[in-house]
Amino acid sequence: MASCGRADQPTARAVGSTADDRLILNDTNSEGREELESAKHMHNLALELYSRYRSERATTDLDEAVQMAAKAIQATPYNIPIRETFLRDLSHMRHDQAYEAQSMTIFDDAVERARQATAVSNSHPNRLEHLNDLVQVLWDRSKCSRSEVHLMESIEAAEGLARQVPANHPGRLHFCFRLGLMLSDRFHLTKSIRNLDQSIDLVRQAARGLPKDHPDRPRYLHVLGNLLRDRYVFTKGESDPSEALQAAREAVDAIPKEHPMSGRHLHSLALLLDKRFSFTREISDLDEAIGILRQATEISRDDDPGRLRQLNDLGARIHTRYTLTESFDDLEESISVARRAVNDSPKDSPDLVDFVSNLANHLGSRYDRTGLFSDLEDAIEVTRSTYESTPEDHPSRGMLLPILGNYLADRYWHSGLLADLEEAIKVARRAVDTVPKGRREWAVSLCALGMSLSYRYQQTSSMADLDEAIDITERVVKEFAEGSEAWISSIHNLARDLQLRYFRLRVASDLERSVELARMAVRATNHGHSQRHALLARLSSALGLRYDTSGSLTDLDEIIQLRREAKEAIPRDHVDWRVRAHDLAVILEKRYSRTQAMADLDEAIDLARQAADAVEENHRERAKHFYTAALFLRKRFAVTKVQEDQEQLLSFYRTALAQTQSSVRTRIEAGEHLLMNRLMNSEWQEAFEVAEITVNLIPQLAIRSLGNYDKQYLLSIVGGVSSEAAGLALRLGKEPLLALNLLEKGRGVIALSLDEIHADITSLEETCPDLATRFIHLRNQLGNPDPQVSKPESGRGESSVGSTRRYEVGSEFDTVVVEIRKRPGFEDFLLPPTEREIKLAARYGPIVVINISLSRYDAILIEQHQVRSMPLPLFNRPTMIEHVRKGTFKSSKALEWLWNCVASPVLNALGFHEPPSNNSWPHVWWITTGLLAKFPIHAAGLHSKGSSETVIDRVISSYHTSVQSIIRNRKRPLSTVTSPEALLVAMEHTPGSSRLPFAVKEVAAVRGLCKSMSLSPIEPGPNKEDILTHLLQCQLFHFAGHASTNLFDPVKSHLCLDNEMAVSLSVLNLLDTNLRKSPPFLAYLSACGTGEIHNAELVDESIHLISGFQLAGFRHVIGTLWEVKDELCVDMATITYEEICENGMTDDSVSRGLHNAARELRDRWISSTKHNGG
């Protein structure tokens, strides 16, 4: 609908007496004649005031004129003909007054006055004028009210006027033209092309009916061209634009260039040509549109309100041409022109938002092309400042949000500053909520949100972010017309995110869809398209993933061809050239790995070097490029042994590790490779320095803010680094405590993150209740389950909103912890244990840390009075690996080897040379690293000889993942449950698994001992939810059944309640369960392999069912390291529980009971072996 406006009113004229007035006055007494003369005088005075208002625009004159004209009407008899003139003039005044005040009440009065003026006979000479006035005020009222009812009322009045106007009436064509505009307004409300066609017919009739020299003809032709353009756009280019162009060109030619409207006519012609370009992609139309817009901006006066819009549109069209031709001159001019529009625009201009949007987009394009960071900063600043200064009720204010969000995300991608990424996500979410749904900008806002979530996934590995990014982009693709720039960009983004999800989860349908979408995007662009290089790269990336699975050389050759084309599609000075060169290098290296063609590797190295040299020093991806180049040089050095390659790859690794703005994950990977190189070359000092830096990067992985599932994925890259750091520290003669601290930083990270949020804060609550309240509030949020894993039926978008909040809470948690440490007495809050605390942890028995690294093998011995280390010279790494590979690490041979090289030297060093006397058993806590964690060190010894040269005959053994875990576990409060339960689950038959006939007998034996332990047995059956509920009240949980160990995804290992993991009790369920308010005492897992670790990358995390129960809150957990015989489980449990019954539910009775059971069954085994002659 047209904007609210005010039609020009006829010039008011003073009134005298007409012949009809005089006839009536002759029949009136002298008093009546005096009143009429007084009314005329007041009306004439009102007209003078009105005339002055129209020249000087003083609203006080208008208000006084209205008052005077109203008094004149009141003083005029109804039967005096001049009254209709008074009413008409008052209607004009009220019309202007309504416009000034934007008052519908005044408009309604103006309409009523105009209706009264039309209440004259059909033969009255002024009737058509009065009807025309009524039509005009009705139409203007509809523009202000934006009411379709009001618009229809004005159309009906206009159609009534048209029916009464004679064919030769001088105003007939004007009436047709105005009715056409009204129908155009209705078209914009109803989107009915019938209304638009009626409008075009009427305006065409008016324009073609005027003589060529008529002053209104240029305007009529101009409007006709615009209406025909509307039809062309509405039909999506299917209608013929020829008549529209003809009318627009005639409108331009009909007035001289110096005419005030010449610029506007040129502007309309340019917009029409631009629309035809958008449908036909004929660049000649765009070129002509740009030329015409240049003319318009040159001839328009500085005070012409249309000039700024012309400048804005000129800049936008030049930028469009840049996207097609990659002409840097066009890009520079588009920025210059857009900046003029912004700078010349008043700060309160309603168009400023649009002008700033275009300027920001053009600056963003130059940043994309050149990588000039100042352009990105400029785009963010101009967008942010305009948004903040624009009134909240401005209809276009929200359109700035997706632009701001996009550029904040770009700045994060450039600089690696996470604060920018978090703000980008917040801004994009606000944009989605603010911009009206259905508008193009709403879809753009969704795009910005999806892109930012994808970026955060690539930083944090949060699956909730990636899933929501995919869901959002799926929606966005449907919002844009197929083949449009926005559609192409959206399917490109969707293809990228599907590839990321395939790489993580390996779901084949994600990859195939990604390939399909990437091909569609490439087909939708021509060879000159500015983003074709990125689309080709996306397709090649999808095919690259498919090649990794299929090994198809056809795919490989196509990938190389695509990446060459992508690199050649952009000039060397383009900011993305380095990315395209890097991508080509990666795939050439893959072909080298397949064919061993050295030419491919040489070219890959050359390209990778060029890409690394081209990246800016502060760019987020700098580490990635140098890391890639180093990997390729390493491969060539392995073949050629050229020392120059060795020196350069070391330099590149060092550079990648030093990039503080880059991905922590990439830096850690570079550090690991550099560490291995230095170890292999016996460069111990540098190896230690690299290991120390790399280990100190692990806490920067933002572990706390991730869900447990994502933590496990991210930590898979850091396994073993801390062991190497500790080994090197000891090799260089550094203090054992330093080696221990380095080791602890990289082990049990998930356990540490959970223990930190569940720390005991009793003293904090007493001293600083406000901080304690904040801490509890935040830890409760961080302790919530992983939404994407534990609740697969919930919406992914909701999950990622939770992921966003989780990241924010993680940051807030860190801030609160810093504040707590500032308070007296809490300086060490949640910090690693001090030397004093470490030694104190050995008060119940020594702690032995066995560290296996590439550089050496050591035991770190922690006693109450000292922390010392000892080398293990008899340890042989190849022997360990061989036992693991063959699965013989539980064999007698392995146990004897373990005794000779590890257990015996350690126990002798601690003074445990023989079995204890008087049943006073010493207790040792074992912490093993690397693959040694698979070995049962408590069972090491020369058992077959029947000697006491065994661990089990000298000490009681317990296992932990770290010293910190021992300290934290002992700090847990004892249970306060008033009616403690024993939760018993016997799974004699599990669907999909072998029958366990002794499981019921085992649980029956435990049930029989419950009374003596003051426990009430509860047996809920194989239902996960019931079991989790009862865990909150139990003191003892005993499970007899099957367990399943997931080889690649340890958090999915589970106690089998069914043949489906979803309904079984998994490690992840336990990690997401907090039993620490009233910690249970003992979990006894009589199931095969509850302590098994199959994923070597996660061995330092010790993620298995035993640790899961301990992290959930159980004080003690008993489990198995491998398969055990069903009938032996009954005896093992009985002996263990008998000790607990006899000595109470204490820490010592659990370990002693298990120790007794193990020795008893071991002795039976030896006896049976001897009896059978073994």
C-alpha cells in the first residue's frame, strides 16, 4: 500500500453571495442576513489562515482556520447553497490536519464533512468536484489506517465517480489514473493479480490518453512502468517486460534531464533492468542499469530525497556485478558509493538501516576477498552502532542482527576469539525471534545461526550444536527460491554440516546427501560466479570422504580435478586462495599414499607451503596450514631423508604449536607430532618442553562446558601425552612431583570435570553463602544429562539451546571459581592437590603410579613422608604390546612377567618383601598408565610355584585413575540415607546373550546376607528407569548378569538389561547421574569385563562401567577385568560380603573382603591344578 500522504487541495478562494444566496436572503429578515454575512466573514478569515498555513506550514494557523471554518458553518443556515462550499473547504482543512496529527479521528471527521458537501443534487455544477474530494480523502485515510475496509470504501467511491464523469470531462483521465493507483494498493494487500491487471489497464488508459505535451504524461508513464514491473516480478519473470521498459524509457525521454523528477524516472528504469537481469542473468541488463543509476545520481540534487536511495542501489548493483566478474574495481566502487549513502544520510533517516546493511555486506565481501581484518572490524562497528542507535520500534532494526551475527562469526573464524562466537549465536537467536517469520531476513537470520552453531561444533565437538545447525539449514533451504544466491549458499552450508556429522558418526546417508547437495550447488553456478571455488571445494570434500570408504580412483581423480578448478577460479591475491591450495595439497597427498607417485607428494608440499606462507599471522587457521605442511614434509623425509625437509617440518610443527589464536585441538596434534619426532631423535630437552606445553593445553579444551559424550570424543586426541611429559621430566632429573603433576593433567579429565562441579562446599556455605548459592546453581546446570544422547526423542534445536546455555554456564562457573579463590581460606579451591595433600593421601597406604612412556619406564612412589621415583629397567614395551595384541595379558606368563619387571621391584622398594604377619595387611593403591591399564597388576606373581612372590600374598590392592581421584573420593561425605536399601538385579536370561544359571543363586546369597548388613533388599527387575530411581536410595547395588563393552565408544558400554543399549544401563547414564548428595557405599558388578578398556586413545580416561559407577557417587566399586566363570561369581561374592558382614560397611572391609575372596579362589585354583597334575 502507498505510504500515508496528503493530496494537494484546490486553492481556497474567498466567498461572496451567489444569485441563489441572494434569492434566499431576500426572503430572510435583516438579522438573518447579518448572520450570513458574519459567517462569510469568518469563512474568509479561515481561508486566509489556511492559505498562510499552506505557504508557511505553521500548524497553529491550520488549527485556528479549522476552528473559524467550523464556526462559519454553524452560523450558516442549512438551506443556503454556499454551505456546501463551506463544508468542502473545512474538509480540506481537516484533511491536512489529519495528516499533520496522524489522527484517524480527524480523518473520519474530514470524510464526514466531504460526504456532507456531496449531499447536493445530481445536477449541481460542483457535484463532481465534491465527489472527487470525497474519493481523495477516503483514499488518504486508507493509506494512514492501512485498512483494507477503508481502501475498498475509497475504491467504491472512485468507481462511482468514474461512472458519473462524462466522456469529455477534463478530469476523466486523472480519475482513471487515481483509481488505478488505488487498485495497485489493493494488489499489495491481497496479492491478487486481477487487481494489478485492473490497475495497469486504468493507468495505461490514462497515460496513453494524454497528449504528448501534457505535463502529467511523464508521471503517468513512470507509474505505468512501475506497475508493469510489479507484474513482471510477481509472475517471477514469466510475463513480458517489453511494455514496462517502453513505458519507463518514454517516461525518461518525456522530461529534460534538469527536471526535478528526471533522477527518479532514471532510477525506476534502472530497477526494471536489474529485475530483468535477475531473471535472465543477461549481464548487459545489469551493465545498463548501473550506467543509468550513475546518470540518476549525477543529475539528482543533493536535497532530492531520492538521491540517497539511488546511491544505495547503485552500490548494490555494482556489488552484484562484482560477484559475477570478480572485478576488484567494482568491489572498491561499491564500498565507496555505499559509504556515501550512509555518510550523507540523516541519522534519523528510515532508510539508514538499509544503507548500512549494504555497506556492511560490501565490506564483508572485501574481507572475504582480501582478508583485510579492518574491513571486518568496520562492518561490525557500523552495524552494531546503527542497531544500537535505531529506535526499537523501527520496522527494519531487526534486519541488522543477522548481518552483525554473520560478521561476529567471521571474526571468530579469523581470530579464534570464542567470545565473538558466543555473541554471534546470541545475536542470531535474537534475530530469529525478532524478524517476522516469512521475510527473507528471517531466513537469513536462521542461516547466521546455523553457521555459528556449526563453527562452535568445530571448536567444541558438541553434537547438539551440529544437529541443530543441520535442522536449521534444512528449514532455510526451503525458504529460498531454487537457484537463488541464498539457496545456493544454504545448500552449500547444509552439505558442509552433513559432512561433519558423517565424519563423526559415519552414517552413510549423511554423506550421500552431502554429495548430492554439493553437486546441485555447483550446477547452479557458472564459471564466473564469485563463490564457485567454494562450491567446487565442498563437492570435492564430500567426494573425499566417500573415497576414504570406497577407495575409488575415479572419485580420487575427480576430486583432484575439482580442487584444481577451485584453485584456478580465484586470483592468487584472493583471501581463499590459500584454502583452495591447502585443499588441493591434501588430496594430492592422498593420491600419493595410494600410488606412491612422488610428483603428487612434491606438488602437495609445494602447495601446502604456499598456503602456510599466505595465511596471516593472527589468523585462526594458521596452525592448521603449518601442521598440514609439516605432515607432508614428514612423509617425504621418511623416503628421501633430505635434511632440509626435516628442519622445515620441525619449524612448521613449532609454528603450529605456538599459534595461541588457533584451535587448541590442532595445536595439541602438532605438539604430539613434534614430541614424537624429538623423542625418536633423542632430543630430550626439547621433547620435554614440547610435552609440557602440550599437556598445559589440555585444560583449554573447554571440557567442563561439554556433555560427557562430547568430552570423550574430544579427549581421544590427547591420550599418552601426559605420560610422555612425566617420563621426560624424570629422564631429565626433574623432581618426581613435577612429573606427577604433568601426568595428572592429562589423565582422568572427565572424572575431574565431574568431581569439580560436585565438590563439597560445606565450609563455603558457612563462610560465603552467596557465592555458594551461585556455585550450586551453576553446577546443577552443568550436571544435567547430555540432551542429544540421553533424550533422543527431544528436539535437537532445544538440545543446542541447552548446549549454548551450557557453554555460558561453564564460563560463569569458571568466573565464580576465581571469585571463590579470592576469599580467605579458599585460595586452593578446585586447584590440583598440593605436595602436602598428595603425601597425606598415602596415610592409608602407599600410592604407586606406574608410568609407561616412550622415553623410559618408572614408578612414582607416594608415601606419607616423601614422593620418589624409581626406574623399571626390566620393563619391556614390545612384550607389553605383544600381550595386548594377542590378548594374553591375563595369562600366567603375563602375570609372571608383570611381577618381575614391575610389581616385585616396587613392593621391595616399599619394604613389602614377604606376606604380612598377624593378618595386618598393608594396602597399596595402583595407578597405571597407557596399555598397562589393561593388566591386572594385583594378580601379578609367580602363582604356579606356590610361593609368596605375588602381589596378592603381600598387599591388598586397589585401583584408581589418578591421585586426585583418590583424594576426591575420600572427601565424599558418608551416606545419610535413613532406610538404606540393597538394590539387587539378577539377569539369568538376557535377550541376545547366553544364559547365566548361577546369577539367581548369587543374588540369593547376597539377599541372605543383607539383614546382617542392616540393608533392605529391593529387586526391581530389569528396568533401567526403576534401577536408576532406586540407586538414589541404595547403599549397595549388586548386579549379576552380562555386560557389553563398546570397543570404540566407551561411554556406550553397559550392563545388559535387554539386547538393546537404549534400554540398558550405560556408562553415559551413570555419568549423567548424581548420587553424591547421599553417596551409596558399594556397587558390586558381577558381570564380564566391567573394567575393560578397548579404545587405546581413551585409556588414560579409564572410561568403563567401574569408573562410571564411581563417578556417579559410589564410594567403592567391585568389577571384573575380563570374562569370568558364572559359578565362580557366587563364591567370590559370598566371601567378599562375609567380610563386610563381620566387620561392617567400612572402606577396609570392602578391600579386605575382595582380597580374601581373590586369595581363596586363587588357592583353590592352585590346588586343583596340582591335583590334576598341572
